[in-house]
Amino acid sequence: MNKLFVLDSYCAQSYEGLENFFAPQKMRRLGILSKVSLYCAAKLLDNQNIDLHAFKQNIGLIIATSFGPISQTLSFMDSIIFDGDILASPITFSSSVHNAIETTITTSLNLQGPVLTISDCYNSFLSSLATAQCWLASQMCQTVLLGAADERHPICKKEFGQKAFFATGAAFFLLTLSAGKKFIVKNITDPLNPADYAFNLSKKYQCLLSKKDISKIVADLIKTYLASKKIKTMDVFDTPKISDLFLNIDEKIQNEIFEQIKKTFLIDSEISKENLLEQCFISYQKNEQFVFSTSGSTGQPLQWRHSFAQIREEVKGVASIFSNIKRIVCTVPTHHSYGFIFGLQLAKFLNIDIIYQAPLPTLLWRNFLKAGDLLITFPLFLKYLKNIDFKFNCDVKVLTSTSPCPDTLMDDVIKMGAADITDIYGSSESGAIAFRKAGDKSFKLFDFWEYEAKDMQIEKIYRKDTNLEVVLPDIAKLKSERNFYICGRIDQAVQVAGINVYPQKLEQILRGHDFVKEVSVRLGEKRLKAFIVLKEGVNFDEAKRNIYAYINKNLDAHHKPESITFGKNLPQTPFGKKADW
């Protein structure tokens, strides 16, 4: 097995989601093990953007099973014992034979390569790996779809006790001799659980990003970028093909998009529309890193690299604060750090389905959300739902991030009927740092972070198992050993003509004017600039004269803004963060 490589893997203990690939009436006569196995195989091929309905001559199939579909076998034996061989069920018999799983998969997924079922008790999985290597080496096929499947049954428990299978389950691998991760298999010490071993092994080799995931990320990045340029803005709420997104886009915008994609996937060569997804996939496998860009809410957008190890650690930490989640519904795009981690990767870690929905605040959400859903969203969308008097009508939990969620809004979400709401504190640089629930004013640090503090204020945090260190952008006062309060932003000085100036100082002074309702300040071309929202009923010309006179009286030359923009609302990103203007 030293020469085998894994393109991707997938495992499951139920067939929930099989109806997304096949009509229920087509599956009704299948046994449980065949359904679970078919779902795993379909999900794995779909993740690699392999057409399930096309005929596939270059993919071989090997099924490894210790005892086969036990429940169907015993049902058939019972029918003979109680009804006699004349009345024995032919349907039960057809699904009781060990190669019933391979028949189901080959006919449903249109596989036309070599096919084999290996049932050698504890040797089944290892024998199937050796066979896969022989097939690939002799060029019988280009890729092998290898599945290990067994089911839990009272007979197994009676015969083998606690050593019997932990649960009904299947694990599938897509194997080659050249591409992907090198496949390393140790000797199996528990002879009764080879399928369990394969199940746990598949979690190790499951791709952080499948080809289907990369296609989704690239599409989200392109749609968001075009919308920021006020181009094809309605595509944000649709799922067009990537090739369609580039239609009627001028070369300058197209090249800007390519640069964003290259930064995200760490691609160091030129890319084109024709090989875009393949280049992203190859670079992702080579670098084992992903880049998140900041929104630019506090200045120019920045890029931060995250290793796969760091992402997995974070996902595991976030998963630990939730229970009984059956599905994730995500309103945050996947190229955004929180959509990537809390949506895409959390769904993979929990081995559950994820549904992407545009954040359109309508009452139709009441019919869409189901009991056991975790809604990944942001405060502005929750605020919109509150404004339309939305009510959650089932056991739905909410995770909010991307910008601070006010205590009152968290309380409102609970009053709207949500089972729970979690607010995540973090950044694109650090990922998730801490969390809090409704009713809690303090955040609890995730277990994978440690910190250094002085005078009960956290000065910096660092990951336990990596060299990542982060200085918090906020004043974080300790409440207890791992809980802290956010007490405001740390003043961020910027340079104007070689002098430190403070945007917050200008904001504070402008807010003190009687005509000013809201204000935002940031660094412009050379000096500070301001955006002002006036109070209702104020005469614009009078307010403008008064504000300029107020500035001249109260500010030194370096703090005076080079320009002032007036508007009805402060500029915001789609997630409710401050935006540039």
C-alpha cells in the first residue's frame, strides 16, 4: 500500500441525504447497508465534481465487508425457517448476498470499470487495498473507488460482545497511484472491526476542500467582488456557472478577479478561465494553506494565511460548543473566513449537510428552517429578521459573527423563538477567539488559545500548538481565568505628515456637535477623512457651515479632515461592518 494516494474520502453512518441524489422510490427496496454505502459513494464522487449520471469506464469499484448485509441475510433465513423455501422472499435474498452493495453502486452511479467484493472478515480492508494497487499498477482503471461497509446487528453483539462494530457505517476512498495524499495504513490490531478502522481512517484523508468546494468558493469570491463594483449584483442571490459570471466583464475587472483568486489560493502562475478550478485545486493541495482577506473596515484590506492544521483545530473547538446539530444553513459566502470555517468546514467535521441561502430577510425562512438546523449568519441579517417580525417555529440554533452582536439583539433572537444563539469573537487574522451565549456579557476563550495579561487586561493571545500570536484590537478585561469583557477598541494611531493622529479623537469631537447623528473617520489619501450622518430635520447648508467652524475651533491641523462626506447612512459592508467610501 506504499504506492497508493488518496484524492478524497467520505464516511457516513446513515443515508440521510440520499434523496438529494436519487428518487426515493428507486431506493425503497434497498437494504440499510446498501443505502449507506450508495450515499457515501455518491457524495464522494459529487465532491470531486464527477458527473454521477455519466458512464465512467475508468473508475473501478472494490467493496470490503466483513460480514455483508447481516440484517438482510438473517431476514432471508427467517423467511425460510418460518415460511419454507417456497415462500422465501426473493427480494430479501437479492439484497442479502455480499455483492448486493457493489451491484447497487455500479448500476446507480453508472460505473463500468472492474468491480469486486472482498469478504474476508478481518482481512477484508487490507486485501481490498492490495487489490486496488494491483488494478492501478496494471492500468485496469485510472481510479479506484474503494468502500468498506458493515452494519451493527444484535447477532454481532451476541457473538462478539463489545468487540462488535460500533455502528452501521461505510467509508469510501478515491485512490490513484500519483495524485493526492500518500496513503499510509498501519496493521489492524482489532480483527473484528476493519470497517471501523476504515471509517476513522477516512476522516484523516477527507479533503479539507473538494473540487466542488473550490468551485463554490471561487463563485462566491467572483460574485462578491462584482457586486462591490455594482456589476451583476443580482447574481449574489443566484447560483450561476463560473463561466457565466465572466460574460460581458471587461478585461480590467477580470484581471482584478484573477489577482484576488491567486491571493486566496496562493497561486504563483498566470491563470485563465479555462483551467481556473484545476489550478486552484492543485495549488491548494501543494500549499495546504488558505488565505482570508479582511473587509477593510479598519483600513486597507489585508490578507492572512491559515494552515490546514490551524483550521482543523479551530473547527474542532467550535464544534465542541454545539450538540444535536443535523444541518447547517449558511448565509455567509465561503471565501469569507467565517463562512469557510463555521459553514463549510464545520459541516465536514460534523459530517452533516450544508445548505447555502442568500441573506434575504423574508418570512419564507420560517418554512425553510428545520428542527436541528444551525443558522450561520451575522447581526445585520438578524436585525432585518426582527424588523419583519420573524418567528422561529422550530428547534433552530443561531451562530452569529463578522461584527459585534448587541446584547439586546441576542435577547431579541431568543424571544423570536430560536433555541440558542452564540456570538463568536474573532478576526480574519486569528479566526475564532472566544464565544458567548445569550445573557452572557463576557466571552469565553476557546481551549486552543492561551494568553498573556497585565493588570487583568489581555495583552496578546497565542495558539497552544502553533507559533501564531495575535494582539487583540480591543480592550479585553479578564472576568475570570478564561472569560473576559470587551471594553472598547484600542486607539489606532495613523501617521499624518509624520505625526501620530487618532481617528477616534476626531470621531469623538464630531459626535459632540448638536447637528451630528453618526460619524465615521478613517485615513484618506494623505490625511483623515470623515463621513457624517446629520440628525433629522437639520438644514444641510446651515449644518455644513457650523460643522466646519466647529472643526476649525476644536481641532489641530493634523486632525482636521481633508474631506467630509455627508449621507443618510454610514457606509457598511454586507455584513454590517464599517466600509470605506
